Amino acid sequence: MDVLIQNKMITKKQNNATLLIYCPDQKGIVATVTEFIHKNNGNIIDLDQHVDHNEEVFFMRAKWDLDEFVIPREKIGDYFSTLIGERFQMNWQLYFNDQKVRMAIFISNLSHCVYDMLSRQRSGEWDVEIPMIISNHESLKTVADEFGLPFFHFPITKENKKEQEQKEIELLKKHNVNLIVLARYMQVISDDMIQQFPNKIINIHHSFLPAFPGAKPYHSAYERGVKLIGATSHYVTADLDAGPIIAQGVAPVSHKDTVENMMRKGLDLEKLVLAKAVWAHIQRQTLVYNNKTIIFE
């Protein structure tokens, strides 16, 4: 068999749907959802569930093959809501794997995270579309040029912040962006933008907060002799740096590490933790409840 044909067969994508659910915990939810999929000739690929016994809330992620599913995809949501969702008082989201995430990347002056993300997309590891890079500086335009991506510069001051963010929102909406990643974007996102993209803005930062705030947290941590450094990625909320956490990572340090070594380890962690958080989002493995995330395996 021709090698090209073999490769096409191997890389053929499945046609599947992913359903994310949370609702009051009660008997029969798993059986009812799986029966709905089975009776309509769907083949379950992945199933994960969790019960928060303190809140008495049930969480579930179900993924199934649509190739022989008898309900047309445009009708699945209506059928599910009428037959199951309303009955169990469910909050649910339905996604199809051929609906690619359209991800805008916001950057300032640090390039380590954006390079990592663009490399993952170019290599095919991430099956996402990146319609633009937005920055409040022009220093990293060369990165966008290198990857052949549109670059939009929105210089922001206290005086023009509201006006500039409105322009950004209009641009994002125009290009159907449904995920924003702040790849070390050093600006506070306004409540207006957060409301426009709820649980669709992901941030990354070091995990020294709140003990070591300010412009030089690594220097402060070094002076205190910290033994662990870390990074945290979370959804952005109006409460600065306190949104639902998606991923975290730590690395050991010692008295032998210089400030420069600590910063290098910290930047590596930021790349890995941000990539882990974005991957969970684009795989539809995250479900936000209150100010907490459920990360399905």
C-alpha cells in the first residue's frame, strides 16, 4: 500500500462529540446519559465522573463516536435537553471535535511562552487555529512574522485602556476567537473583556504570590531562601490572579541556585504549566464550577 495512503488512514480523525455536565447529585444520571448514547447507536470513547459530596454536585464528561449516531448533530443538544437535561436540572455543554478552538495569543515582552505555544501548533500537537497575536508592545512582532501570523499592536495607557480594549474585543469577535491565552501579557484584563469571554481567558504567572509580589519576585524569593518555585495557570476572573486554577507545577531550588538559575527554571515551568492548561481546555477536559475547576482525565 502506498505510504501516503497509509498515513492518511492512520491520521483519519474520528467524528465525535464531548458532553460536559454538572447538576445536583442523584441516582441514575450515569445510566441515563450512557443509555441515551447507546440507544442512539453511539460508541462511548471516554467517560469520567466525579461527585462533590460537600456541595452534593455531580460532574461528568462523556465522549462518543458520532459515525453511526442516529440523531443529527444539530439536533443532539435539543434532544438531550428535552429528554435528560431538564429532568436532572443539568448545566451542560456540547462540543464537536471538528469545531476547532480559535485561539488568540496576548503577549508583552517575554517570548518563552508564545514560542512554545506556536511550536506546538505548528508541529500538529495542538489542533487549533491561531488567527492573531495581540500585544501592547511591538518588540515581539518578529515572532508573529516568523510564524506567518497577523500581529496587532494596541499600546495601552491609563487614559486609553478602555478604548483600546473595546477595539480588541471587536477584533476578537470579528475573527470568531473563542479562547484567549495571556502568554505573559503584562496588563490587567478589564471586567468587560472577562464578561465577553467567560472562562475563555487563560493566564500564566509564577506562584510566588502573594508572598513575593512586585517586579522582582525571584530576587525577593532568593533573599528568603525559598526551596520551591512554581507556576500557576488559571482562568481569568475579575478577582486578579485568583481565578479557577487549571494547572500548576513546582521545581526544587537550593542555596546553590542563583537568581538567574531560579528564573530559568521558573520560565521553563511557565511554558509547561501553560501548555498543560491550554491542552486541557482544547480537549474539553475542564469544567468550571463556582471558582473551582474540575479537570477530567
